[in-house]
Amino acid sequence: MKRFVLLSLLALLPVLLLVALYVVKDPFHVVKPYKGRVYNPGDTIALTINWGHVSIESYKYFDPEGHFDSFIFGSSLSGYYRIADWQRNLPDDARPFHFNASRETLYGILNKLKFLRSRGVVIKNALLVIEDEMLMRRPLDGDVLFVQHPQTAPEVSWWNFHQLYFNAFRRPDIVAYLLCPGPMTDRVLEEGYATTDITDRIEPINEGYYSLADSLIAVNPDAFFTPSHIAQYSRPLKELPCEDKITGPVEALLNAISTILSKQGAAYQVIIPPHYPHEAIASSDS
């Protein structure tokens, strides 16, 4: 019996070591309690992060002191709508917070509203940044970059959540990078597992910005918006036709979002940001 137990432990040792490394390193910032920041000072590279998860953890960490009552909801595009600008149109006593999630969906926004309601939060103001692609998206709960936080999405269990991240973590390239980052840096960057796109953070309100880019644009816009830079975002010269996107299920989601906000007496507004493909808005959707 003892021999069997010993052999079993030896067989499980590689898995146990991987689990220990996963917990200690916490490479995706989903295991250890959130401590008020994502990046450490001086970080120039990091594994890609699920910003939807960070938004929830940041809110939970800062809300006991912040008592937030006004919220911006949206995908990464909502980052262009900053609280510093929005706050000029809010009451003086408003306490804003920015919920953003990469590739956000209407389901995600609705789940966040339900999450706030479950915590007894009365929403006074809301800004919903809804690009047309959001109307067609469904949650990608099988992807570490986009899976919803288990506390907001009933369909995502804690077990499945961490199983997803552990399976991503145990890729040989990621394990090798965590154990010996120097030689593996180029590899994880090439594979898209890591990024050098490290934003500066305004942590209490969960906003990111690029201080270097902002300073360059302020001093000399032409040095930043070079022809090669602009070419990355080229779009058709002619307006493209657009299919109807507000289908029955989409309309139901929008109505559910509106109902929660209206019942709380929230002042809210929907913004449709510019869309790269330059599609027209379908007449039936307008």
C-alpha cells in the first residue's frame, strides 16, 4: 500500500509542481487577491491579460473606499472616453468607475449591471459605449483573454475558469518563459502570449493610458501620426452597406440593460464610436 501511494505521488509530482508554479507565479493575475495594481513599476513585458477580469477585481478592491455610483461600460474602444472628460458633465458628487473588457459583449454589460445590483449598488449615471460589432458578438468564455469573471457570469464556474487558465499556463513556451524569461522573451512575443504594450494605469478608476504617446502627440502630432502609422488603419473610401444587426435577441438584451438602468433612475447615454470598416448604419437599426 505504501509503495502504491509513493508511486502515485511520484506520478503526480510533475502536475503538483506545475500547479505550485501556477499559484506562485499567478501569470494571468487570476489566482492571488488583487492588490490595487496589475503591472509592477518598470515592467516592460507581461503575459496578455483579461481586462474584463481586472475590471471586476479592481472594482471590488477600490469600491469600499470609492463608493462608485457612475460607470462607463464598453470594450477596449471605451478607453477613448475617459472619466476625466465625462466627469465634466456629471454632478459634482458623482463617483465614476470604468468597466472595460476586451471584446465586450451586450451579455457582458448586462451581467455587470446584474453584478452591481446584487451588491446593492444604485447606479446614478452610466455611459454605454456600444460599437456595432458588439451587437453581433457572443461571449468567448473558452478564451483566457475574454472569459467572463465567474462572479458576474452564472454560466462560468470557478472550476472551469481556472481549468481554462491552467491549461493555457501549462504550454511549454509559457512555462519556459516563467522559469527562464530572458531566452524565451522573443518566443512568447511572437506567439502572442505576451505583450510589450504596457499601459500606464489610473488604478482607482480602472483606466489605462499611454503617457509617452500622449506627450508625443501634444508636442508634435506629425511625428506620431506618420504615413506608415496611419496606413495601419486604412479604410475603404466609400461607405459600405450594412446588414440589420438589431435582431430580436439583440433588442431583448438592449431592453434588459435599459430596464435595469431605468428602474434605478440612472441617467444614461449610449455612444456609438467610429467603426473602422466605415459601414453605414442600417435604417432599421437607427
